[in-house]
Amino acid sequence: MADTAAVATDSPGAADEIFKGLSVRKLADKSGAVEQYDHSTRETRLVNPNGGAWPLLGVAFIETPPKNARIPMSWVSRGIREGWIKTEGDRAVKALGAPPQGKGQHVFFNTDYIIILDVEGPTRYEVVQQPGKYDDAGGAVCNWFFDARLVSRGK
């Protein structure tokens, strides 16, 4: 199952650079698999003896990780929950809601580093633009993504 982060777009923080999306494939850990004969297809297949979904072995990049990546906040949160992303320097940042009401607030997850636990070794990105609310020529803009630079790729 492929899990794609984002499409290629220009970064508001660096007009001359393109920040591209990431694509990873989640890999199942089938080390405890057992063979089972399927009478309807007359074939033997591997099944999880515990039933349900296979445990996660890790992720593998579908394409070479880009030097500059745009990574949605929701993609990072899902990776953390599923155990294939770690972060360093986490903090919550609050911003007031949109005019004219100005009620409520946005809460943005900020971090210094995003580490993707690839099966070939950890891939480390340093965040250069945090999700947040920024003033733009047309008014306030909410960015729900990280712009990050590749620091190291594990092998």
C-alpha cells in the first residue's frame, strides 16, 4: 500500500526551490506467517496466524527521497501513530482564528526534525518552514505542512 505525502509545489519560504512530496510503501512483517491451502482456488497462500492485519515491518521509499520535501502535518501524525516516523523538538503553536470573528484558535504541531524509519535505515529531514499562520500579500494564510531539507539517508 503506497502512502503519498504531497505533490510538488513551490515553497513560500524559498522562491527558487521546489519542495516535493514523499512516497513510501508500507511493508508487512510476514515472519510469523503460516501456509494455508485455499480449497476454492486450489492454491497455498500465506496467512497471519493471529488474524487481522499483518504487523508493520517498516516503510520503503518508492522514489529516492528529495533533497527538499513538503510533508503534510497529517502525514507526519499518522506516521507517528503507526510507528514509522519519529520527531525531535516537538511543540504546539497556537494562532488566533480567522477574521472577522477572530474567535477560536488554530493549533499547529511544530518540530525540528522528522525521521522516517525506512527499512534501509532512518532518513532524517530538518524542518525549515513550520506549519502555521503567516501573513501574505492577500491576507493571512494557514500552512498545514512542513518544508524540510534532507540531512541524512540511512543505508
